[in-house]
Amino acid sequence: MKKSRAALSVLMALTLFLVGCDVKKSADTAQKTSSEASDVSIGAEESSEPVSAEVSSVAAASVGESSVASSEKSSTVSVAVSSKASKKSEPKSSVKPKTSSSTVSKSSLPGSAALKKGMTDAEYKQAYDIALGIVNRHKGKEELDMLSGIMDEINSIYNSGTHSEKDAHYNNVYGVFVLKRASCAGVTRAVCLCMTILGISYEHVNENQWTHQWCRAFVKSENAYYILDAQGGYMGEEVKPYEHPMIHGF
């Protein structure tokens, strides 16, 4: 009986020891597992913070670079568009710069080829300016009075000079107005030049013929053709076409 009790006590003590060891082992295992989990968590937290910060920094830098690049590209496009718009908006000058020249061409002055024949540009311009001055002194008067005044001035110039059928300019306006050495051909062309300046329709009667010549002009106010003969000092309505009363005696 005593032996049985002793054996039972030993068995119980052994059982308690083994249970305590298992509990301690389980506690140690649980603690180790908890510690490893904590280490893993801490490691994850420690590793995630710099990684997250680095990723965030890289992302921010990438976004910043993208934004800057986008801004620069936008600015470049804006400048290019602005430059194109500026070029398009620049007005084109439809006006070309004028070039000054001391020489005036005959072609730039009124007058037929027959009126300009035998003269240089300078000679024709000199004669033209004198004719223009004569016209301007009488322009604005009644048409017949205007023509009469022009005729009188040209007749006075002819009479103050020398009749010539030999000089180089005897048959053109330079011979009449400048040299004052001319024939009826030159005087007739002087009258015709004045009609040209006035815009009056005319004809040079007997041009380039060895006979008397004069200017036949249409006078609108009279609705008739007039004979303008500055050499002979005659002005009158034409009775018969192309006939002169001082020549044909009517």
C-alpha cells in the first residue's frame, strides 16, 4: 500500500514536470514565433519606409521632369506659333520704294513719237516745260480765249526768233521754244504739244510735206474744228475740211 502511494506520487511528479516542460517549450516557441514575426514586421517596416520614400522621390522627380519637359515643349510650341503668327501678321508692303533720277525719259512725258522725234530726253523735257508753262498761264479761261492766248504766245516766240529750214531742230519743239529757230513744221508741233497737254484732239495737217503746215483741233465748246496756225498768226473755224483760208483764198 505504501509502495503504491509512493509510486503514484512519483508518477504524478513526473507528469507535472513533463507538462511544465511542454508549457515552457510552447511558451518559448510562441515567444520565438512572436519575436520572429515582430522582426519580420519591423524589417518590413524598416525596408518599406526608404523604398517608399525612394519610389516617392523618383516618382516626384519623374513627374517634375515630365512637367518641366511638358512646360518647355509647350513654351517652344507657343513661341513657334507666336513667331509664325508674328510673321503672318507682318504687313507686306504693296508699295515699292521710289528711285530718284536726275534724268527724265521722254517716254514718261506726254506726246506722240512725232512730237518727240529728233530730241534727247533733256531737250524734249526743256521744251515740254516751256509749253506747260504757256498752257498753265491760260488754263481755266473759256476754251476759245484759252486757245487764242496760247496761239498768241507761240506766235510771239516764233516772231522773236529766226525762221529756219536748215538747223538741226528747225522742225521740232526744241527748235521753237529753246533755240527759237524753226519753220512752220516746228511751230505746228509746238501748238500740237500744247493741245496734248490740254487733252484736246488734234491733227497735224500736211505733216512731213514741203508745204505750209498747221494744227487742226476740235473745239468742244463750238462743236467744230478750228485752224490753229501760230506761224501765220491765224485762228478760225474750219470752213472746209483741211483747207486754210489764207492759202486757198476763201
